Amino acid sequence: MRRPAPGRSVGDAAAPLLAVALWILLFSAACLLHAARPLVPAGTGPTGEAGVLDRTLGALRFLVAERATVAADVYYHGGVGHAAAPRRDPFRAWSERLDPVRHVHLHGAEAAEMLPWLRAATALDAGDVETWLLTAYWVERVGAEAGEVEGVYRRARQAHPRNYRVPQQQAFHRLRTGDWDGAETLLRLALRLWPQGEEDDPDHALRDRAHVASALGLLREVAGDAAAAEAGYREALAARPGHETAAEGLRRAAQGGDPVEARRVLRRLAAEEPAPHACDHHDHHHHH
Amino acid sequence: MRAMRGVAMVAGTVWVEGFRRKDAYVLWVLLAALLGVLAGVEVYGLARPARYVVDAGLLITWVFSGVLVVTLSGRQIAADETSGMVFALLSKPLGRGAYLAGKWLGAWSMALAATLLFYAVVAGMGAVRGGVSGPAVWGQAIALHAAALGIVGALTLALATRLTAGAAMTLGALLAVVGFALMPTLGARAAEAGGPAGAVLTAAHFALPHLELLDLRRRVVHAWGPSPWGPWLASLAYGIGWTALGLLLAWLGFRRRPLRQDGS
């Protein structure tokens, strides 16, 4: 029996190599398109890069987007990802001595390292609002130019025109940049878009509504409009009885308001906005 | 000394053949092009992100170096038989063991040389982007990568002593993928499976090479600094041990095998 001719080296592996190369090129092209004008006008369908990726990757892009989001989380933790529960395995023990397992977070400008993955995730699947919010939060925190942050919010709102959480988070971004008029407009938009009984997490949505309404109350109090401020605080308390900021604001508004104190509280609220990232220390494969 | 010269001579024939085929150049250009495109992706106007470029570059480096070592080792014996080169080489005062050692050394060293060029591209890209780990961790990573190439090359060569070039390369690549991607989780899978399937998986867990023990990409990409020297030396010894075992298997498969010029 004749032995077949020897293999053709790289030629044998050409198909998978070309597939990898093409995927990277396509992905990169999509990311470049991301910065350009959308091929489809906002509100009429998927944005440009999503259309390109839809035609090329099909449903696979959602899977890749999910993995990109996970990769961003892993990068945030210095490359140490989630893992199954500990078990006795000599190879794993060896690997853990060789490789880092400590729990760390990226800080400051270093957090920019995870942004390429979030950028990929939003380009591949514009339908996940959580990823947009996470991206916008970190683009701002790593010190990108204001125009870049606004660009993320613009695209997020194109992809999610009916979701109150995008204008809500953007409003607090505007508060941090000192654009209080813009913030007020966005807070009002968030209240208009607030889901009437259709929310996935009613408790979270009520908390958000109270947060937005009390911020509106504070803005009105800063402007010297005690009556409008009181209305905002009452709306916050209706959504979340016992809301501390709203209760304090209501007491001040009853006495005619205190714009200086309202300004201080507003700045603190904007600065203390929590990161969308929620790390459960127990489900990570790393030591604290 | 004569055996050493013979091994070096056979290794030289692998290099000559490798240069002729230009595999490494093609992969090197492909790597540089891919990384160039990736590094050119605009990320919110920020210059900082570098780790994704290094991460992607190291992954591609592992894939390409694996392709090189598998193809170089897998085709040697069949090609020499078809061309009659094996008879010319073995007609010299050169044993079959030295012939195999030369073939492995040539394939491994050529794949390693190409890998070092890949690393140079990746480290250069990382440095341009402003984020790169220190030289110690790069050195550790490259040394363990070299050990991994040694294992894959030796096992593929062992397969090539009894199989056709295509089959040896396919199985060699499969072993590399399994050792790299599946072995880290095989213990957990075995525990979950239980019963006879669990026993088979447990046996595979201990019987197949764990290439993840030779992968320090996480330390390089995420700037963790060098690994502790104890586990690192243990991993290096593990790689050398598996390479020796692969070469032993290759010698056992080849020492009495009849050779025919038509390759049958």
C-alpha cells in the first residue's frame, strides 16, 4: 500500500489559519466602522457595525460578544477569571503556584486595558444595555475625552432609545462635567422613559426612579425653585419611602430650600455613583 | 562527539528544508499584519490599551509555533523516505537514534527560532503601545514555551514513525490542542462524570501532557512579574521529561521499522 505524499506543511493548516486571520480582520474592520457614521439611521434598525457583523457572523456574534464581556471582566481582575469550586488536583495546585490567583482590580487609567473588549462587545451585540452602561462608565473613568464619553452614550441611546437607564447614567455624567442643564433634561427624559410595570427588576427600577427624582429635586433646589424641588422629593419618596436624600431635601424645601447644601449633596451623589461592575468575591478563582 | 556531529548534520537538513518551504516567513508576516491591524483599532481615543494586543499576539504565537513544530516534525520521516534521503543519512555512521534526535532538534530549533521572532514582534507591539512586562517574565515564558514545543515536536515525531505524515500531523495537532485547552479542566470533568467515563478521563488527566503548566501568558500580559522559581523550574523539568518520553517512544517506534523508498 502506498504511503500518501508528505503533507504540505502550512498548507495543511491554511483553512483554520485563514479563518482566524479573516475573523480578526473582520472584527477590526467592524471596530473601525464603529467610529464612523452608522450605515443604518438610528432607530430604524441595527447600527452599521451590527449590520456588517450580522451578515458575516450571524448569530455567532452574540456568543462572541458575551465572551468579550467576560474577557473585560477578567482583564479588570488582572487576568484572573472565574473558576469552578476548589477541588483536589495536583496539576491545578501546581498551576496555581505558577500562575497568579490573587484578587486585584485595575485602577485609574490602567482600567483602559479592558476597554477594547467592551468595545468589541458593544460592536458585536448592541442589544445589551448593561454592556453599554459599563462601557460608558469606564470610558469616563479612564480619562477619555468628553466627546468620546458622549459618543458612547449617543450610540447607546441609538441602540436603546426606550431604556431609561442610559439617559439616567448620562445625566450623572453631565452632573460631573458641570453641565447641569443637560443633566436636568436627561433626568426628565429618564423619568419619561421609566417602565410602567414592565421592568425586569421592579425593586431596582423603583430605586432608580427615586434616585432620578431626588436628583431633579436637588437641581430645582439649586435653581431656587423650592416648590418644584419639593415635588421632586415627594416623587422620590413615593417610589422609595424613606429615601434619605429625598427626605432631607423635603425638610429643606419645606423651609424654603438651601441651594448651597443642595449643590453639595448633588455633587456628592454624582461623584459617588457606583461602578456597574459588581464583583462577588466568592465566585472568583482568586485569593483576597 | 561523532554522534553529536551526526545529530547536528541531520538537524541542518531540517533547517534547509524549512527555509526552502518558507513556512516561517509566511507566518511571521501574517502575525505582523494581524497585530498591526489589531493595534490600529481605535479605542475611544485612548493610547493606553496594550494588553489586548500582547494577549492576541501571544495567542497567535502559540498557534503558529504549534503549527510549525507539528508540520516540521510530522513530515520529516515520510519525506526522507520518499526522497531516499533517509538511506543516504543512515548509510553514514549514524544510528537511527541519532537520526531521530537530529530530526527532533532541527524541527524544534527551527520552530523555536521562528517563535523568538514572533515574540519579538509581539513585545515590540506591546512596547509601542506603552505596556509591556519586564524581561524576566518574558524570559520565563519563552523558556516554558520552548519546552512545550519540545513536547509537541517529540510526540509528533513519535507518531510519524508509525503513521503517514498527514495522520501524524493531525494527531500531533490534536494532542497539542487537548494538552493546551482541555487538560486544565479534565480533572473537574472526570470528577463530574464519575463511573467508567470518569475513570477514563482521570487516566487521561494523568497520562497526557499538561501544556497549561508551560503557559505563562497571563503573567506576561497582565504584568504580574516573574513566576516563583520553584514551580517554574518544576514546569521546565516537566517539559524536558515529556520531551524525553516522546523521543523514547519515537526511537521505540523507529528502531526496527523497515524503510522503503516508496514510503510504503
